[in-house]
Amino acid sequence: MNVCLLRISLRVFRTTLAAATQAAIQVKPRSFATMPPKRKAPTSAKGEAEALETKKQKLECSYKKKDGNADDPLREPHPFSAEAEENGVVLRKFYPHEMSNARALAYNNNELPRPIEVLVDAMEGTAGVRKKIGVKDAVVHWFKMDLRTRDNRALWMASQKAREAGVPLVCMYIVSPQDFEAHLRAPIRIDFMLRTLHVLKQDLAKLGIPLYAETVERRRQVPARIIELLEEWGAGHLFANMEYEVDELRREAKLVRMCAESGIAMEVVHDTCVVPPGALTTGTGKQYSLLDLFDPPEPNSESAREKVAALFDYEIPEAPETKRLSEKDATRFRALYPAGEHEAMDRLEKFAEEKIGSYHAKRNFPAQHGTSNISVHLAAGTLSARTAVRYARDRNKTKKLNEGIEGIKVWISEVAWRDFYKHVLVHWPYVCMNKPFKPEYSNITWSYNAEHFEAWRAGRTGYPIVDAAMRQVQHMGWMHNRLRMVVASFLCKDLLLDWRMGERFFMENLVDGDFASNSGGWGFSASVGVDPQPYFRVFNPILQSEKFDPDGAFIRKYLPELRDVPGKAIHDPYGRGAGALAKKAGYPRMIVEHKASRQKAIDMYKEGIKRDTA
Ligand SMILES: Cc1cc2nc3c(=O)[nH]c(=O)nc-3n(C[C@H](O)[C@H](O)[C@H](O)COP(=O)(O)OP(=O)(O)OC[C@H]3O[C@@H](n4cnc5c(N)ncnc54)[C@H](O)[C@@H]3O)c2cc1C
Ligand SMILES: *[C@@H]1O[C@H](CO)[C@@H](O)[C@H](O)[C@H]1NC(C)=O
Ligand SMILES: *[C@@H]1O[C@H](CO)[C@@H](O)[C@H](O)[C@H]1NC(C)=O
Ligand SMILES: *[C@@H]1O[C@H](CO)[C@@H](O)[C@H](O)[C@H]1NC(C)=O
């Protein structure tokens, strides 16, 4: 598929989503529509068999060969991969070299199976076997990024299955330190997740449902260990919600097949998006409209509880050594982010009552606290996007909200961006493998200046708005959306650094770090993503500062050393007559000059893109 077609399909897609959000607000959930499948269906049964065969061969090939290999040109690394890798862009401990642009395009041309298709194949290929498997002694739900009892599709399905057969429902969570490492999971986020597990365990125990959790040191061992546990518990059914990142889709595809071979039926279902990506039908029987919520699981019966009594005694594991918070950070973060789904609902209710009505007017101003702060919960799954959208939509009914409709609409459309970026991930999976959405943009020669990166990271660039934002993320593991755009643009268009270094830093530090939204946000700001800011549009950090933090309240909060800088000088102390004050406070001068950097950036992009088409 060429870029032009891509654009058209994206436009269609976004219209669909926009229509979906409108529909949501107009209380017509049924008009939500999914994106049509991109892949053309083979025309004959023979064609289908052949397509499946080549797909399998390619798949085996891609599993076997981890490194650049002469007999598969698509396995050649990208010519510029070495320097990026030296700077931590690709974790070579877990992954192959950065792929060539040709390989990325092979996904777009349907020459390589997308991971979601591999999972769909596994589901379809085992459908017959799975259907015949009877319920044995228990039904299991595997929690992942869905840490709640309320409105959780797979959990609800597991509960139904257990109830019908009169057997206990058992819940499980696997802590995988290597996945944390490979996925750059922030310690603050792991801490939030583990605290949530404690809440979940208590809530489930009240329903007589055990939550079993353990640490599996090597991530490749996770599937086999899960099967072992199910066999130990005599369970014939395993339910899980789908995660759309590449490693997870591939792992689940493998697990579905391994389970089927062991006489276990695994069901992987859509849950995290309001509009499910792809065109997967998982054979769940009844069709639900997109904003129907799922009931919490039913309690285990008295006799069922007794059967699994031993499973209530396991402790929730601790964070792996390398991902632990310092005592000081832990205390601060725990106060900022109380864990669990009850807190999520409280936050949502508070936002919907007090703030949603003025969201559209305040959302861009960091000092006005006009946003919901709900991202931590959507990322951990302590809140479902369905519940969030539905709750907001229903606010429209309250007479209290006079001016609120615009705020509700805009907020729901922001939540839809989260869906949108997950759809992008599913359809263009190489964005999950350190490639830009627009592969031709990987021929740009980024800088890897370590001093510049360090100044950015530490909030010492001499641009107060950038530095205040970077201190905010250090202080609370969260950054306001406007500022995420400002610091991302600064990293790649003022410092000319590889955007993927910034993307990685965000993942390693955000409490709401979400692969799809983060990569999507960086792609937008670095002009390498889906429908991005064009590369020649470069944010001027000082103008951004004046516009979105006009009186400097935000800057003064996070840069206390500049608190006494008067008036508009706060945006540029050295340039506006407050140099002596700034110097005395130890605040640095600007490390680059914006006007010159801007020109360099534009030239750099131009040169890189030209190189690709030459
Ligand atoms: C460079 C960059 C990196 C980002 N990284 C992440 C990330 O790792 N995780 C993450 O959840 N969001 C990310 N975002 C999107 C956005 O900044 C956050 O979702 C938002 O700041 C969270 O605060 P809130 O919950 O108060 O948002 P609200 O404004 O109240 O929005 C409600 C919800 O809508 C969704 N949402 C809002 N804006 C966006 C957006 N632009 N893209 C995707 N979803 C959106 C989020 O789930 C958010 O919680 C990133 C944006 C940029 C520009
Ligand atoms: C919200 O509700 C009001 C009154 O019921 C209605 O007039 C309005 O059209 C609704 N707005 C949206 C966007 O659905
Ligand atoms: C979000 O957090 C900020 C503190 O950083 C707070 O001022 C604001 O009121 C919170 N908003 C909501 C809706 O909870
Ligand atoms: C990128 O640049 C390299 C080195 O200049 C060149 O060999 C290659 O053809 C360019 N294009 C792609 C798609 O990699």
C-alpha cells in the first residue's frame, strides 16, 4: 500500500472514529463501527491454503532468524541501525536489529503476517478442538492490563463459564521481570500495578475468588508455566483480554496453540478499546453493542471456594530488584496515585462532576488542571475505556451541565485517540519495533549528543517551559499533554536528537506509559507518525510558553529557582533582563538557539527524506 492510499484509509478510519464518538454522545452506541479488514480475502479454498502455507513459512523464518541474514533480504538491518542501537534505541538483548524499510513496507503490502493475524490464525486453527473441550475442575481468568472486576469482558466470560458448569473461577497474574525490562516499564507504573493487585485480591476474595500471582523469571517460559498451572488446577478453560503489542500478540498465538495441544481452551478477546481493532470475531456468541458494560464476576459458591481454598494463601510478588522505587519516591507516588478500580471510579466521577464541562477550554493550560488525570487508570486497566466514555456521555443527561456539552464531546474525542493509536499499532505493527510509521523517515541522520540528551532529561536546557515540564515528569511520573508535545518537539527539532530516545525515556518514567499512545504522540511531534505535524512546522518553545503558561504559574511551580523572576521574563530570563537573577539561582543559559536549530532541523528532515527516494 503506498503512502497516498494509507492517508486515505486513515482519513476514513478517523471519520469512523469521529462518527463513533458523536454517536456515543448521542446515546446511539450501536452506530459505532469497526474499521474494515485491510487484507483481501483469498478467492478460493486453494488460494487460502496456499496463503496460509506461505504465511506459516514466513512466520517460522521470522522466528528462527534473529539477526541480519544473507538469504533473506528482508532480514537485513536498516543501514543506519548501528548508531541508534548504540544509543539504546533497540534493546538487542531481546530484539533483532532495527529492520530495513523494505521489511516495514512488506507488512504494509501484506507480504508479512501482522501479529494480530497470527493470533487470529491460531484462534481459527484451534476453534474445532477448543469447542470440544469440556469444563473440568475450574475456569481461569488471566489478568494482564485489565486490573479490575467491573466491566471486564474476559473476566465476565470466565465467570459465566464457571457458573454454568458449577466450578470455581480462579484468577491469575504473572509477574514477568524480563517483559518489564524489554518493554521499558517504568518502576512507578509497576508499583502502581502491584498495589492494584493487592486491592484486586481483596475484592475478589470477597467474592470467594482467589487471585494467584507469581513471578516467572524468563519470559519465554511464561506460556509453559501457565499451562502447568492450569493442569495443576485441573482447568480446561483460560480467558484473557487481548493486548495489541507485538510480543503479546505473538505470545498469545503461541499459547492458544500450546493450550489446545494440552486439552485447554484459551479465549483471547477484545476489551481495551471501545472500537475493537481488526476484524476479529472470537466466537463469543452473542454480539454486544460497543458501549454495553460487563457485569462483575459472580461469587464462587461455598463448595467452589472450598475446592480452591489453598489458592487464597499466596502473596502478591514484589517488584523485581531493578524496578524498585526508592523509599522517598514510593511515598510520594503512592499519595499521588492511590491504586485500584475504586480510586479510578472516584477520579472519573469527580472529573465528570466538577471539570468535564470546561475541559475544552482548559485542557491546554497546564496550570489550570483541566484534564481528568485518568490515564494512569486506563493504562493499568483499573478503568475501562467503555466505562469512561459511557459515564461521560451520560453526564449529558444531568440538568446541572449547562455549558458542558462541548467539554464532554471534546473529552470523548480525546479518549478516542487512545483507541486510534492502538488501531495503528495493530495495522502497522512495525511501529512497535522501533520503526517510524513513515518508514522513509528512518533515513534522517539524527544527532545522539549525550550532553544535550542529559540536559533535556534533567530539565536543564535553559528553556523554562521545557525544563519545568521535565521536572514535572520526574516529580510525578506524569506530564501534561501540551507539554509532552512541547518537550518532544524540542528534543527532535531543537536538539535534533533521535525521537526514539525521547520515546524510551517517557516509557521508562511515565505512570501512564502506554506503548501505542506514547509512540503515537512521539510520531506526531517528531513528524514521523500518522498524520503528524508536518516536519517544517516547528514549535517555538518560547511562544508555546507564552501562550499556554501566560503568567508562568506552571514554570514557577516546577522551577522554584526562577520564582522571583518577574512577569514575562519568566519565559526567557536571560533574554529578557532577568539574567543576573537566573545566573545567581544557578539556572542555565539556553543550550541551543531556537532560530538556528529550527533551520538545521528542517534541512535535516529534507535531506533524510530525499535520501530515501533517491
Ligand atoms: C509525546 C507524547 C507521549 C504520550 N505518551 C502517552 C502515554 O505513554 N500514555 C498515555 O496514556 N498517553 C500518552 N500521551 C497522550 C496524553 O498526553 C495523555 O494521555 C494525557 O496527558 C493523560 O492525561 P489525562 O488522563 O489527564 O488526559 P485527558 O485530557 O483527561 O484525556 C482523557 C484520556 O484520553 C486519552 N488521551 C488524551 N489525549 C490523548 C492523546 N493525545 N493520545 C492518546 N490518548 C489520549 C488518554 O487515555 C487520557 O487519559 C502522549 C502524548 C504525547 C504528545
Ligand atoms: C445533550 O442533551 C441535550 C438535552 O437532552 C440535547 O439537547 C443535546 O443535543 C445533547 N447533546 C449531545 C451532543 O448529545
Ligand atoms: C489532577 O491532578 C492535579 C494535581 O496535579 C489536581 O490539581 C487536579 O485537581 C486533578 N484533577 C482531577 C480531575 O482529579
Ligand atoms: C537510506 O540511506 C542509505 C544510506 O545513504 C541508502 O543506502 C538507502 O538506500 C536509503 N534508503 C533506504 C530506504 O534505506
